[in-house]
Amino acid sequence: MHENLHYHVVCFFLLFFSFRSVRSEIQTFELSSDARPFILFEDFGFSNPGYISINISSISIATTRSIFIPTKLSLMGFFYAPTPARQAIKLAFLKDICIIGKPFIFPIFTFDEKTILSQPHFNKTVLVTVPDLYYIFFVNCAKNSSVSMTVNLETYNIKPNGDRDYIDEHFASLPTTLFVFALFFFSFLVTWSYACNQNKHYVHKIHIVMTILLFLKFLELICYANSQNSIRRSGLPHGWNILWLATNFARNMLFIIVIMLIGAGWSLFRPTLKEPQICAMSVSIFLQILASTCFILIHGVGPSDKNYRYWILTFYAFDFLCCVMIMLPARKSVDELGLNSRMEGKEAKRLTHKKVYENFVLALYLYVGLTRLAVFALRTTTSFKFWCSSIALELSIEVMFYIVVYLMFWPNERYDYVVVEDREEESASAASPGGSRSIQSNTFTNEGTILTFVLKRSSAVASSSQHSFSSAPVLEWKVAILGPSEGLVNHPLFL
């Protein structure tokens, strides 16, 4: 059973992951002494009619045997297959089974054609008349032989007006979908910026970072949509894929940072991060850098690369570990807020803050579970025709998560957290008599211990008919270290 699970997971990664890519549909592949029996170049959804055009050049076939034996060229060539042949493709990929002659495996051309090796270039175009998802691949069933060549591949559909449409039939609505979500994030960005501008008194550093995150998400979707739209018209992304991958990398990094800072309470009720929180954030950022690097390599090399499957597995492993790490600071903050509410005598406010952070943790759990597990399972079990819908579903989940989190930490008096308490203490200090003033600093807690600093200043003013003077300020400080069950008023130090 374990072997079958591994079998299906690896095949799914290989045959499915490319749906999110922005690889152009006019592609060039370089093979050098490649002895793999199966090389997948592309999967593409054709309408009626559609075309596959392959141009190969610089062909060189070599044997790996010590004794030269002529290679059977009829066992080497390019093929395409619809979805009914997917099981045979899985077998060829994992178990090195020759699938030439299997049902639904249609040849484009094999190397036994005399004109192929006798010409520096060879081109062939195949008409696809049955709409379906097709896999284009190279098969080498001649054992102990390798091939070197340059492959130029084009896959496209024909529009009713006769123009070429280079985008997959099942992703025809993807550019429009991406533009719609980009428009929503832009509207959300404007609304959030307006709220921050109207409530400057309650804006903290984290709110500024959250604004940048919204802008990067909008920019990422715009670049992704333009890359798909450019591919649709010309078959090439024209640089939009590079911008999309760059903004995707930056947005993923900032997303991890924002979630962990919010979870740690940075700039809300904690001006700095503790050492364990810094370590957790460092590990998460490192994992995200590795995951994003694998993501870029996957879209850069394509499924024909020898290490493609390993990049995919590495990406999913690092991505999931990173999602687990970002949930740790928020869970810890919930525990600390519950402890502080009992120790500091501010149960009502602290319990309100604790409730908000519990909802934040719940939203984070749901986001990770839905985007990393539920959507993945949906794509695994449903038809390829719903892949574009799954992208829209994943973006919808992201939209809901952004809305919920941003509303939880909206910049206004209701969500000002501990800063409200600081302002109340400052107001109380300002209202005390002018002859004496008591200033109590913030209270720091660490595993049930309270460290409280109390500074008192007294001043006396004496005057005479000729001289007026003020005595030098007298500073007195007392330090109390209390356990969780001790009271400040009854402590011997203050008696």
C-alpha cells in the first residue's frame, strides 16, 4: 500500500504540477547524451482543431555498450497520447516500461525515417481533431543508447477567425480570472490604505508591512495574468514570467514574515521579539527561501529536466514545513495572553485580545489545511477540466484569509490592543497632582515572573523674597520579583 501511495503521489506531481506554470507554448529543449527511456515535454489541452509542431536538429545517437551494436531506430521517437493513456505514461515514467504500441499511444515520428538523420533539421506537424488533454513525450526503448538533440516544440489551437491560440483549452478563462482577483486586491489595498490614513493614531509598524504585502499580492497577480495573456497571443511570456516569479518570491517571503510578526504580537503588545521567536522566524524564512527557489527551478527547467520530480517533491516538503513553522508564534501568544490576563489584573481586555488571537490561529489552521491539503486532494481526484476552477478556488481561499486577518487587526480604537492601556496609564499620570508624580513602566513577564519598576519623583519648592530654588529631583526605585500567586500590594518590599 505504501508503494502504491508513493507511486500515485510521484506521478501526480510529475503530470500535474505544470498546470500552474507560465512556461511558453513555444519551447526549446536541449538534450545531451540522454539515455532516459521516457521524457515528458508538455501536456496541453486541445480543442478542435489543434496542432503539435516539432522541429529537431543536431541529432546524435550513441550507444553505451562496450561492443557496438546498431541501435533500432524504430524504438526511438516522439509520441503524443490523450488522457486514456495516462496509466501507461505512469508506468513508463516509474518502471521504465516501453509503451510503444500500447493503446492510445500515437506516433508523431520515429527515428527510422530516413529523412530524419540525413537532414540537419527535421520538422513535422500533427493535426489533433479530438479535444482532450494530450501529453507530448519522447520514448527511447532502445536500451543502452543515448540521444543528443535540440527540440523546438509548439502546441496551439485554432480560433474561429483562424488565429493561433497558444493557451491550454482548459485554462482559457485563467487570464480573466487572474485580472478579476488582481482588481479585488487593488480595491482592498486602497481601502486598507485609506483606513490607515484616517486612523494614523492607531497605525503601528505591522500595519505598514501589511500594506506592502497587499501591494505585492496585487502586483503578483497582474504579472501572472499578463504572462498568461501574452502566451495566449504569441506563445511567449515576453518577460512577464520573470516578473511574476520575482514578485511571487517577494510576496511569499513577506507573507511568512507578516504572519509570524502578527502571531508574535510585534508592535501590537510587544515592541521587540524574544529569542525563540527570532529563531522560529529565521527557520521559517530559510525554509521559504528553499521552497521558492525550488518553485523557480521547476518553472524554469520544465518536466523534461532529469531532476524535475525531485524539485517538485522538495518544494512541497519545504512549503509544508514552512506552513507548520508559521503557526508556532501565534499559538505561543495565545498562551501568554491567557497568563497575563490572570497576573496583571486586566482580565477583560486581555481575554478579549486572547479571543482575537485564538480566532487568528483558527484562521491560520483553516488556511493551511484548505490550500495545502484540501485543494491538493481536489486536484488529485477531479478531472483536469476543473484545474482552472481549482486555481480560482485557491485564490478565493486566499482572499477570505486576507479579509479575516486584516479585519482582526484593523487600525482603529477597538483593535488597538495594549496601546490603549498605555495611553490610559499616561492619562492617569498626567492627571496626578503637580507636587508628586508616579510613573510605572511596562510590566514584563517571563514564565510566571513579574518584574516591575516603580519610579517616584518628589520635588519641593522653596522661595524667599530674594531667591527661588528647586530641590534636585530625588529618584527612588524599587524592584519586586513576584511569583504568579503573589500580590504587589502585600509584598514586603512595599510595606
